[in-house]
Amino acid sequence: MAAVEVIPPPFFSPYLDDQLSKLAARQIPWERAKLLSQEECTLIRSLDRLPLSQRGHKIATEGAQYAKLYIDLLRKLQRVDTVQAVLVSISVMLADMKAFHYFHDLRKDNPLDPYQPIVKCLTMDTDEEFVHLESLRILALLIATDSTDFPDELLPTLLTSLASFINGPHLQSRDIATQVLNAVLGKKQFRSAVWKQGDCISGLVKWLKDNISPQQQYGAISCIWQLSFEQNAAEGLDKKYDIVALFTEIAKSAVKEKVIRVIVATFRNLLTLAPSQNLPSMFVVRLLPFVDSLTERKWSDEDVVEDLQFLKEELKERLEGLTTFDEYVSELESGHLVWSPAHESDDFWRLEVGRIQTEANGKLVRRLIELLNTSHDPVVLAVACNDVAKFVKYGGDKSKQLLNEGNGKTRVMQLMTSENPDVRYWALMAVQQIMSQHWLK
């Protein structure tokens, strides 16, 4: 296999680099390691005796031999200190871009090399976080510069390790795992696998809702931006994770241009690949006026200008001429009900109740009941209860039948005991309206 002409992804982690430097200075008694042959000990010692500045020439002439040595050692070593030492040696070797292909070439003899022995380190039972984090960093560097796919059988272990750190309590570990995820998402194989797994994405979304730095925001959003190039992800990101509303809020308060840039690029992908799934939320969060305001700013990156212009034109074309009924449907589909005029207007319900009943054989009513059952947002629940009351008031027996079929009445009655006072109030109003009507048995 020829050397891969790809620039490895940059990693910024003073925390991990500091640990690496300390471990690099530590002496390991390799001769006492029973699993090593005399030849392997000699190879290690011949390199260890050289100062870092002089190792480049030896690696250039004997790189293939050292790459095989390190991977073979990881395959059989079990002591934490020796595994740490080998990982440090691989990292030092990979500091030279010319060394990458020595590891990739190992696949000629074993289709799981160089990855399987490094992935094994991710499952090592140790409290020494360095073993897991440095293994992830090495894997990211090798995967991002590999012209072939990562072995499918190793994917679950790698993604489980990434998800555990991304969802974990330690900020520094989470940051490293996010950088690793960003590096591997350049490959379609990983975008598909990460979307299917879901745990990494949910962790990123949870992190973005915390008060994190602009650089950390950028890293997490960049992962989701890369995912948005996949059709399935573009169709499901907003439905599963409320990405449109979350990204809009982040962009409104963002202080770094690069954060807004990657958010706008994500919106462009969502609108291009899956307009029907994402337009409702874009309408509800009033993305078009926000995009209009962004176009008035000065940007140093031409890509932002181009993406904003695209969004402005597309949103204007698709949203222009929407009726109040269309707006109501968009809110329902997005799941983000707010106190917009349609919900409180008796004229709207008097005119449109028949259409709400019959649209796609009761689809809108089923969606309303679904939100009552699944949403945890008190505003959504309060507005939905209001809508049930209006629907019953102006819809007659047909409305009652549709609500009865979907157990809407039961759910509204349950919400009268909600912890939120607004939800309790509007649920009570809905129940009073229901009870004032003859209810179908």
C-alpha cells in the first residue's frame, strides 16, 4: 500500500500531551518483560537510547520494523506500564507524517492490523485514563489517514469507548473524545455507524446544552455538521434531537464566527437533503428573520456569506405564502408548539376544525395527542391542552370520536396533576370543555 497523502487531523490536548511527556521520560525494564524476545528488547533499547531529535533517521530506515514491533507488543502485553510505554512510542513515531504508512502496510499480513491490538487497549481494565485516551487518539490519526475502511467487527468497541467519554463527567476526556469523533467522521463508514448507534450524538447534544467554551461548542457542532451529510441523519437529527432549535439558540449568542459558520453549514445540509423534515422547525424558530439579520454582518469567511444567501433564498421561497393553517401544521410537525395566534384564535378553529379533522385521515389530531404523550416541555403541553379544548368546542362529534380513538381525553385528565402550574391550568380548561359536551362512549 502506498503512503496515504492525507494530512492527519490536529489534536489539541495539553492534558494528554503533559501525560505523554511524563511517561516518555520514564524508564521501563524491558528485559524483565517475560513476553518479549531478546530481538524485541534490542530493537526497543536501540531507539530508546537515542534522543528524540535523532530518532527520525532510524525510523525513516527501519520504520516498518518498528511499526510491526509496537503492534505485536500491544497484542500480547498486559501490564499497564508497558502498554503505556508502547503507546507513547507509537505517538512519538506518528509525530512524523511519513511514518503513517508503516502502520497501514501491516494490513497486508493481517487484515485487522494495525487496529485490533490498539482497540484491545480500549477494553483494558485500568483506572489509568491515558491508556484509553491515547489509544483513541492514535486510532483517530490512523483511521483519518487510511485509504481503506476500518474493520467492521471493531467498530462497536471503538464507538462504545467514544460514547462513554462523550457522555462522561470529565470535561478534558470529553473534549479529546469529541476531537477523535470529528477526525473519524470524515469517513462515510463512521458517519453511518455513529448515526445508527446514537449514543455519541445524544452525548454531544447534552454537552451543547451546558455552558461550554466556544472551542468546545465548535468541536461538538462540527461532529453534527459532518453527520448532516448523511441522508438518514439529515432526515432524523431534528426529530430526535431538536437540532434546529438548539443550533439557532447557540448561534444567537455565539461570540466566535466559526461557531456560526458551522451551524449555518449544517442548516444548509438539512434544508438541501431533507426539507420536509426540517422546514417545520425552521419556520417555528423563525429562522428566516434570523438569517436576514446575519446577512447584514461582515464575515471574514466567504463560505458563510454563500451559505447564508442560500438559506435566505430557499427559506423565503418555501415559506412565502404560508397560510395560518400551514403555519399551524408546521408547528405540529416540528413538535415545538408556542403561543402563536392560531392557538388562541376562535376564528381559526371555527374555520379550520373540519380540515384538521380530515387532513390525512386525522393525522394532525394523532400528532397533537402524540405530543401530549411524549413531550416534556411545559409550553408544548399547555398549548396542546388548549388545542384539545378548541378542537372539542368547534369540532362536534367528529372531534370527540378522533380524540377518543387516540385516548386524548385520558391523557389530558392525567395532565391535571402535572407539576407545572400552567400545564395543570390548561389541562383543567380542556377537561372542563370536554365535560361540558356530550362525550361519546
